[in-house]
Amino acid sequence: MSTIEKQILSALIRLEETVQQISQSSAEKPDLMGLFSEIDSLTATLPKNTDPELLHVLHKKSYQKARLFLEGRGTENAKGVCHH
């Protein structure tokens, strides 16, 4: 896994943890836009030879699928409507 992919995975995990905290708390809701921006910026720096499946799920904002892919659990991803 490349450094950029590790950074993307870390951001995806932080996003998931933040969303879980939102659903468990009635406190002030955190701003997720910073995490979305970070993931988008990191995605834009991936090299052209990056696995097309990873690029596809990141560009479609399928962040759970991207996390599973980066964790080596891509076979757990259900096929989407686009059958990609």
C-alpha cells in the first residue's frame, strides 16, 4: 500500500468514527466537510497506475467500499448498480 493510500485509509477511518459519534451523541454535530475535502485532495494525488477499482469507488464517493478495498477486504464489497 502506498503512502497516499495509507493516508486515504486513515482519513476514511476517521470519517467512519466521526459518523458513528454523531449517531451516538446528541451534542453538537462536527463538520464533515474537512474530511471529505481531505479525501478528495488525497484521491487527486493518486498516481495514474492506481488500481481502477479503488479509483472508481473513491470517485463515486463510496467510502465504505474504498475502506474495505484498502484493508484488503474488497471481496466484501457488493456490486453496485453500475456493476463495477
